[in-house]
Amino acid sequence: MLIEQTFARGQRGDEVTTAIGQTATDRRGMEPLKVTLKRVKETKNTIRYEELEGGEPPIVGTLYLQKWATHRLEDPETITATIEAAQNAPSA
């Protein structure tokens, strides 16, 4: 499973401005984040997965997936989510 998180890039393309006005340098060469999550609850239309505890603060915490999507994965008890920066962020 691949989850992409896209941030709007500044006009220069090398900086990302956060919601509070701070600027962070673009890190295109960074390794993707990989998170393992375990199934904990089923609701009417979703399956709730929670990140396995480790020695670091959670990256995702809780993730809800639609049941139809988990059925395509044959209803796994654990999933791995990979989070990486999008290669070509769409303009806002």
C-alpha cells in the first residue's frame, strides 16, 4: 500500500512553507517512511488500523481504510504503509 502526501511548493520549487509561516528545505533525497499497522476494529464501512508501538513517536497513529479497499488486499491483519514525497506536486 502506498500513501502519498503532497505539499505545495513555493515558486522557487526548493522550499515548502508550513501553515505557521516557517520554511523548510525540500528533501527530495530522503528515504520513504515505512509504517506497520495492525487491524484493531471494524466499523460499518471501514477497518481501523493502528501503528505498532516502537521506540519512537507514531508517524501515522491510526489509519481508517474503506472495507472495499481492504477486501482487495484479502482483509489483512497487518498492513505496511509507505509514505514518500510526491515527485511532481500539482500546482495549487
